[in-house]
Amino acid sequence: MKQTRPKIIFAKRLLDIVLSSFILIITLPFSATALFLIKIVQILDGGLFHPLFYKETRMSHGVPFTLYKFNIFKHRMILEAKARGEFIHTKYFEKNGGVTVVGWVLKQIYMDELPQFFNVLKGDLSIVGPRPVNLEVYQNLMDNGHFAKNQVRAGITGRYQSMKNLTETTKITDRDMDQEYADYYHHHNWYQVLWFDLTIMFQTVAVIFKARGI
């Protein structure tokens, strides 16, 4: 159930705009280098005109939007999946040899997600929130009574992603932590939510610097 909380909405939006603008500016040289290397790999694979960015319809706060990320996937495997009429699951490609060498490196340091800061500027995403999922996964969650992703705007990172080391050694699931964040968002003051968001951001940076992916 969506709730209108003007102070929190304004505070999170302001923080999102300021931080995402800053991040996009300071990472511009890195983004240019990443795009250059992605295109080199595509050319070597015979894909001169393959797209530099991968896009997919995801859900955020119950609303579909187009999510962007660097194109880290092997074009051939995506075409094969589409030819079979399969729903595209990027996690499957990531675990089954569908990621290029450059893509694997970007994935390990979470930089394949960098273009999503444009989604933040557009208002599709927040920096912190439950990770957006595709239409199939979203519908499955709704059908099984997991409504956290419908209660707050999706994020580039979230509670679950920021605590990867802990979640790998416990039975805590992303659904549990998504609901924890949604509950916190709806039951705390705006400054408490912002502090919680900043804590999650710092924890996420710590995970990134360990180069283990998220």
C-alpha cells in the first residue's frame, strides 16, 4: 500500500539528485573507458553495431520503467533466449557464461549498474530502496504476498545488497530485508530515513571495495 509522506519524499529526492549528479560527474572518465572497452569486445565478437547499454523493463513502486545498465552480456546468448521465447533473466546469464570479460570485471565492482544513476535523476529509482525486479518476478512476489517492492520506490542498492557478507552466512532473504526497509520508511521520521539511507550507502561502498559484486 502506497503512502504519501511529503517530507520524506522531498528529502530522499533531493539527496538522490545531489548524489547521483555528483557520482555521474566524477565517474565520467571511468564510464567513457568502460564504454570503449565494451565496444572493443563487441567488435572482436563481430558486433560492431551491438548496443552499448542494456535496457529492460523493471518495476519500481508498482510502476514499470526502463532500467539501463552497461551492456555486459554476450549478444549471442540474449538472441538465443529471445528466439526460444524465454523471459530474459540477467541473473541466468551472469551465472552461465553469458557475461563478457569486461562485463565480469564491471560486475565484480558493481559498476555495470552505473547508468542507473540516470534512472535516479529521472525519478524512476532512488539510490536506496528494494532492488527493482522484472515483470515476471514482480508478479510472482505479489501473488505470494510479498508487497515490499510495491510500498516504496526501488533503489540502486538496498538493505540486502549492503549486507552481503551477513546474508551469505544466514538465512536472511532479500524479501525479508526489503520488507524491513519498507517498514522503516513508513514508520520513521524523514531525518531517520535519510540517516538509514546514508548508512546503507556506506555499507554498500564497503562491499564494492571488496570487489565481490552485489
